[in-house]
Amino acid sequence: MQPDYRQLFRVFGRIGIYSFGGPAAQIALMHRELVDDNRWLSEKDFLGALSFCMLLPGPEAMQLATYSGWRLCGVPGGLIAGLLFILPGAAVMFALATIYAIFGNVPLVDAAFLGVQATVVAIVLEALFKVSKRALKQVDHWIIAGLAFVAIFAFQLPFPLILAIAALWGFVTAKQAQAAKSQSHIPSKTAKTIAIWLALWAVPFMILFAFDAQFLTDVALFFSKLAIVTFGGAYAVLAYMTQTVVSEFGWISTDQMMDGLGLAETTPGPLILVTQFVAFQAAYQQFGLGQAFIAGVITLWVTFVPCFLWIFAGAPFVGRLTANKRLAGALSAITACVVGVILNLSLWFAAHVVFQTIDTARFGPISVIAPDPSSIDLVAAAIGIIGAFMLFVFHEGLGRTLISGALLGLCAGLVF
């Protein structure tokens, strides 16, 4: 049955509001709505679309929603589905970021966020285990994951470089099936689509250059670059983003970064909305609330406009792309690489939450974090362990686990 726009609004609006729990839960929700309940897509079409979206940079669940809307009602349907997936979470994040910016320095609020930060460590570990089960199915995948971890943990190599090397290895070593007949040119309609969305992507830059808004231009440039390299989900680029915005740019602190991740985990929509929080806080600290909202809007624009570009330009070729063995090999290598990157992120987050003093140990070209054992925060460590038990042993949801962490931190703040 072909839905009309009213039905599309109703179903994808519900998906956008209920899309808590990360991409796995979001994809399962879409499968139930689109395949099981409404029968708008077949199982084969849904899985093929998911495979295509996993080949792309950006949040795969949002792009799957956009593709599904496109498949059902063309470009207007894709816009409806994609925007409804983003906007509820973005609105919630604006509200939370504003509250955090204004009241974040209240001692009891800080205590609650300490509990959130400790719980985030357990959540990232859970993501590591989930991704590793899916990704590490061959010996070379384990090697790629290990090398990726060493490259970013010990040598601080740039994440895009690590990603590119892994993708190249997977592409070259994959066994290609007999090439299917395909068009050797880009249809004019596709070229027009690419031109339109590239122009839309460039709109903020033209406006910001005209007003000579250097900080906002830097925000737009950085998060545009991030949108291009976000393969494997938001967790894969968190270490790179944190390293850049905390250490290189000095926009926010490590604690603020982790608080933003905790807030993004509690909102509907893609986890990459943490970028909106980062831009908001960075602008608020330098220029106030008005610029913070502008920075948040710009970040949303340059993060998600590329997602529409990838989908609308590539959707007509889904069958051909998902059958390409070399692309599948590149994706598998990227996913294996992500395991090593998330392991680095887990250790980095855990060290900065549990220890109050972090030094750096250098051995020639090798540079690694070295926590001071005497600075351990026993409260944070205990909350992190409780969060891990809730996730791994009792299989509680992310929302309940994060709220429990916040309450435990609040109680500890009242007692100590």
C-alpha cells in the first residue's frame, strides 16, 4: 500500500519521537513500523536500504528513514521522513543545552552530571561489545581493529587517515564478483541533485563569509568535515571530535564533552546530535545565548544536509551499490577499524571520569595517557560499575541507566 503524506507524517513523526536508544533500537522501530505493521516496504527492500546506508558517512538510522521516505513518496517523502527523525531530538537538545549552559555550574547539578559521565563510560563499553560482535569475523578484521587502536591511542594519528587506510585495505583485498553491467556516466538528474544539495550545504558558508563571522565559520567548517568522515556511527568519531574541540580548539572541556554525550543519549534522534551541544556550549561561553543558538542551527545544517545529499544522489543506485563486493569489503574494514577507535574512546573517557589528574607518558613518538592512581574518584568508579551491571547483567535501557547514574551522583553530592 502506498501511503499519502498524512500517513507519512503520522508514522515518521511517531518514529522521530520514540527514537531513543541508539541506531539498533531506531532501526528495529522502523522495521516494525514500515515492514511489519504498515507493510510499506518488503524485508528485502528494507535490508538492502540498510546495507546502502551503512556504506555512507553519517547516522545510518536517519539516512534509512530518509531513504524509506524517498522510496515511498519521492524527494518530498524523503524530506518529511528525514526531518521528522531529526527535529524532535534537536528541539530537546536545544532545551537541554540551554539549561546546562545557564545552570551547569550549580554544585548539585555538577554532582548529577558526574553520575551521567560515569554511566556514559559503561554505555560506550556496551557499544564496543556490540560493534565488535558484528565487525570482527575474520582474522584481518581483528588485526585492523588492533592497529587502529594503537594508531590513535599511542600515536594520535588523525581519525580520517586511519579510516582511509582501513577502507583502502578492505577495498583492495575484497574478492570482486563478476562486474554487473552498469551505466558509465552519471545521469543528468543525479548531477542536478548533487548540484542542488551541494549548493544548500554551502549556504551557511556564503552568509558567514559575508558577515566575516570567523568563529561560526570555523564551526561550520569543522562539523562539515566531521559529516564526511562519520563512518560507523557517532561513537567512531567521538575521540577525534573530542581531541579537536577540547585539545586543539579549546572550545569546551572534557567534562562538558562527556555531559553532552550523556544528554544526547537521553534524547530521541541520532547520537550525532552531540555535535549540536558542542557548538552551542562553545558559542555560549564566548558570545552568549544568541550566538549559541545560531551555532547550533549551523551545526545541524552542515551535519544533516550532507545526509540528504548522499541519499537523494545514491538512492537510484542502491541495488548496484549493495551488490559491489569491494565496497562491502571497504565497509567491513571500516567497521573493524571502528572497534579499535571505540576501545580508545572507552579508555579515554574512563580515565578522565575516574581519575582527577591525567598526565602524559612519552616514549619517543609514542604518547599515552597516564592517570595518577592517587587521584582516583571512588564515587565515579562505583557509579560506572553500577551502570555496567545495569547494562550488561540486567539489560536495562539506556534511559533508565542514565537516570539512575544521575540520581546516584546527586545522592553522592548530597552526602559528600
